Amino acid sequence: MNAPLNLPFDLAALGPLVNGLIHELTTAQGWWAPAALAVCVALSMRLAARLDRRLAERGRSGRITSWVHRIGWPFIALALAIVVRSVLARFVPVSLLSVAIDLLVAVVVIRSILLALRQTFPKARWVAGFEQPIAFTVWLLTALNVLDLLPALLHTLESVVIPLGKSRITLLQLVTGLLTVALSTLVALWVSSALDARLASATAMPSSARAVIGRIAKPMLMLIALLIALPVVGIDLTMLSVFSGALGVGLGFGMQKIAANYISGFIILLDNSIEPGRLIRVDKYRGVVSEIATRYTVLKGLDGVDAIVPNEMLVGSVVESETFTNTRTRIPLQVGVAYDCDVEQAMAILVDIARAQPRVLTDPPPLAFLVNFGDSSITLELGFWVSDPEAGTLGLRSAINMEIWRRFRDAGIQIPFPQREVTVKSGTLPGIV
């Protein structure tokens, strides 16, 4: 007499459908259904791959190709499985094919919904990032429901209790809460993407206002999603009031600089005093504003070096903007000449050199001034205006200085350098024999 087979669990707990499938697979006729299903899946993948190659050879691209690539093989497998089931149902059990058809329908529906979301929101990166987890989770739940295993699974999760301080939550509550958090987060991301797309098309609204709304909306939506999901888990929000108050006080003292930078960022975006493309100077940093983030502003230096300036510095200190009202900027250039030269001729040469430069504006015109009588030279200043300070001034200064050196040399105008005269009187100095 054979001893009974000791299994680690009771097969009856799997339900009548799963037990029926197991019983069918123990018979010789029961293997016709999985063999036919395998042939249907293999043939559908082959046909779908051939269809993809045919569309690629014809140069087809776009939405049709995407749909064929995503739902081609499951849709073909579904059609073949339906035909095969109707044929085999007269001869062998086909319960496995019926279950497979339901699962293939779920695959087609899930992939269709996700592809529609991706095409509706092409710039939403969260769709591509969460596509595989969403598809697997929904399909797994569908498979458990089709196999009548979902009630048993829910009962098992409900029986597992996790102590959490004075309260206790079940594993089902925890899993449900996590799924709710994930779902509410996806909804929040979807609403945020839709809002960003709507703001991008609202050209009548100032760009700074659109940026502020977009940056505030996303964290607010995420917070609302979290507040919705926590009660589902069983966490009372009133329990977090004391903790959140203490945390807020601690963050207020410890992160006041960061908070000040964030608030300053919103102020900058709202008042339009600093915008991308403007040439500004703050402290020792000078450059073109390339990006205004919530916490910092990026200045693209004329030497190619990016300066990441905290927004608090831009709000709390003086900012020199060379392109705030207009882009015209005056550039002073000083040079010294000898006392015995013709100063008026030197000033005329300076003005002629500036006028010859294509970047120098004629209105207002370049002018030369006598600004100082030094110890060994007379200081002259050439002042001229340019309309493109963001292009840099070092090259222009160098070209003008080179031309000044050539013209002064041809005109006999000397550029003196400091000299000292030491006079030694005759006689014996004290201490020298």
C-alpha cells in the first residue's frame, strides 16, 4: 500500500478552477491545449515580427507602427487561440485555452491603455518609467482574479497582522496603501504633466508665472496624493500633527538658508527683474542668465565658466544688469601720455580709433577726456558704447589698445612709464670715510 503524498499545502485552497486545470494536465488529452497554446504564441510572434519588418521596409513610422509593435503578437495570439479553442473543444478539454484567452485579452487591453497614455503625453517621462511595473501589477492581479486565486490571497494577507506601536495593521492594508500611494502618485504626475502642457500653450501668460505655477503644482499634487494614501494604510493623520510641528521647527532653524533660497527663487520668477538672456553682475560674478531654478540661478560667464549663484544673493544684494532697460553699455579705456606731447592730437587719435571699430556705436559717439594729471603722465580716457556686451569686451579692448600703440608711435606720442631721479650731492656722507 502506497503512503499518502504529503504536500506542504492543501491543493483544495487553490480553488476549483486551478484544481481542474491540474486534473486536465494529468491526462493525456489535457496536453493538447498547452501544446496548441504554445504553437499559437510562437506563430503570433513570428507573424508580428514579419509585419514589423514589412512596415520598416516600406518606410512606415508613427502611430500605426507603434500599435503594431506593442499589441501585434498578443492580438494575433488571441485570435489564433479563439479559433483553436473552437476547434479543439469538440475533442479535448480546453479550460487552459479559455484561461489563456482571458489573460491575452488583459495583455492587449493593458498595452493599449499604456500606449495611448504615452502617445497622449509624449513628454511625460513617468509613463515610460512606470510602464513595466504598472503592466506587470495589473496583469498579475487580473491573472489571480481569472484563476479565482485573488480571494484566497486577500484572505491570507488579511490574516497577517503587523504591530505598529499601539495600533496594528494587516498586510493587506499595507499592500493596499502602497498600491494607493503608487496610483495616486501616477495620477498626480499625470495631472502635473497635463498642467505643464496646458501652461506651455498659454502664451498669453508670462513665462515666469507659468514657471512658478508648474513648480508649485507638482509637489502640491504629490502631497495631496500622500495625504489620500496614508488613511488607506490605517495611519491617522492627527498622529502626525505633533511630529510634523516639531519637524517643521527643526527644519525652520536648520534649513533656513535653503528655504530663503527657494522663496527668493519664486520672487525672482514673479517680479521679472532677472530673466534668462540678461547680462548681470552680482558680487564678483558676471555672466548671462542661462537658467533660473527654484534654489539657484546659473550665470554663463563670458569665459565659458558657469556660476551657480544662490537666489538669496540675487534678492538681498545689489545686482548690476547691463541689459535691464537696454543692451547699450559704455566701456572706459584709460591711457597715459607724456606731458610734452600734443594732448588734443592724442585725444583725436583715440576717437578715430574707436570710430573705426565695427562694434562701437556712433550714437552716442565715442569721446575722449582728460581725467588726471599724474606724476609722470597725463591720463586720458576713451569712452565708447557697444550694443552687445554679452559678446565680451576683451577682444575689443585688445584691438583698440593695439591700434593706440601703433598710432601713438607713428605720431611720436609717448606713453610714459613711472621714473625716479636720484641726485647724489657732492660731499661726505655721515659714517662714510
